[in-house]
Amino acid sequence: MAKIFCIANQKGGVGKTTSTVNLAAGLAKVGQRVLLVDLDPQGNASTGSGIDKRQLELSVYDVLLGSATVAQARVQSPKLLDAGCGYDILGANRELAGAEVEMVALERREKRLKTALAQVEGEYDFILIDCPPSLSLLTLNGLCCAHGVIVPMQCEYFALEGLADLVNTIKQVHANLNKELAIIGLLRVMFDPRITLQQQVSEQLKARFGDKVFNTIIPRNVRLAEAPSYGVPGVVFDPSAKGSQAFVAFAQEMVERVQKM
Ligand code: ATP
Ligand code: MG
């Protein structure tokens, strides 16, 4: 059975999508079967995985509204398969923004993704969900089906402030909707060791959250930022780049964590 993880942080631009696509590629590279669910109407995880979001015949939108199954809507990217880092993608595009409103009238509206994923859980080792930068009904659907949340964060002062809101939301979902949900870990991303403040915040995180902070640190690395315009994760675009190597190390750390769960 797959372990399901949300990559979430209600702050925008903190590295959620970069973490999701590179973790997916890293896990695939070390032999794991992976489904990536793009739960953001921006569709960045789809594009970053080599999927043309405007050409999607079926997407996570159809799955949430019950007009398609995951098996019907998932797609693959030939570029990733060729690189030996293939994973399945349940894509998203702007249409998904409407789902938020349309789902309000539906039954069990926060459990629609959970119900849909239950049919394919046996086919994967990992299901990774790229959440939008909000604590919306879409994010709630992600949190309701996940075993854990991975929180990418930059080591900056305001990062800690935003974390409190996310922790509260996760506590509420845990209490009311999903007893399995836990914060798996905080992932330090876009890290620049030359900046003293980043080192200080990194130490504060370790002191406060202990082993909830992943050992792997993702450095700021331009190759990771360049990769999406080529429609592949950095791990595929430039495997020797420091950022790519960090994500493969993170994939290995996740495999080890899951064995202990
Ligand atoms: P949103 O909230 O809009 O969904 P996000 O949290 O998914 O954003 P990303 O899109 O992953 O964030 O990253 C934001 C920007 O930072 C992108 O331009 C991305 O290429 C860049 N970026 C992410 N991680 C790194 C890194 N480790 N090194 C350099 N640039 C990075
Ligand atoms: Mg994103």
C-alpha cells in the first residue's frame, strides 16, 4: 500500500512544487513506484513533470468531481521514462480553480480525493500531493488522505510565523477528519549557508522541532530553477547538480523514514 504525503505550506513560492517533482523523480530513480497528484490550479507540478496542462483531456478536476477515475486521468511523461525516473501524474490546470466552488455542494466534499485514491493505492509505494499556497478545500482534500505532511520552508524569520497556522490546521484535521495525519518533517530548502540568518533559523528549527527536521538540506541551486522550462525535474535535467543530488538523498531519507512508519 502506498504511503501518501502532502507537500504543503500556505506560504507562496517556498519550494513546494520544486520539492514535489524532484522528490517524485528521486524516488523513481531509487526504484519506487510513484504517483504525483497536482492539486494546484497553477498546474506547475504538471508542467514541471513534462505535461502540457492545456492539452490534458482529464485531470484531477474530473477526479474530484467524480466524472473520471484516477486510472483514467493519470498520464506519464516520455522524457521522464526515458531518463529512468518515470512516475505517474494526475495533472491539473486552471479548471481546478472551479472545483473549489463546485465541490461545496457535494457530499463528503473534503474526502473526495481520498475516495478516488483508494482505488489505486495498491499500485504505488508513494503518492505525493503538491498543494496550492492556501489552506483551502483543495488542500483539505490532500490533508484528509495523507499519512503525513512534508513542509518545505526557507530558513527565514517569517517562515516560522507561518508555520504556526499550518501546524494548527494539521492538528484540527488530525482531530476531526484524519487520525493518521502527522507532520513528517520540515524540509529546509533554498538554503544558502553563507547567510548567517539562515544558519540561525536552521538551528532554531532543529532546537524546536528536533527529529521532525529532515537531515537532508536542499541548497539554493540555479539548475533546480532552470529545469521546469525544459519540462523535467532538476534530478533529470542535471543529475550532477548539487540540488539534484540533495533531492536524491532526500528520496533515500524518505524511503528509510517510511520503513519505520
Ligand atoms: P507556489 O506557492 O506558487 O505553488 P511553490 O511553493 O510551489 O510556489 P516553487 O514553485 O517550487 O514554490 O518555487 C518558487 C521559485 O523558487 C521557483 O522559481 C523555483 O524555480 C525556485 N526554487 C525552488 N527551489 C529552489 C532551489 N532549491 N534553488 C533555487 N531556486 C529554487
Ligand atoms: Mg507550487
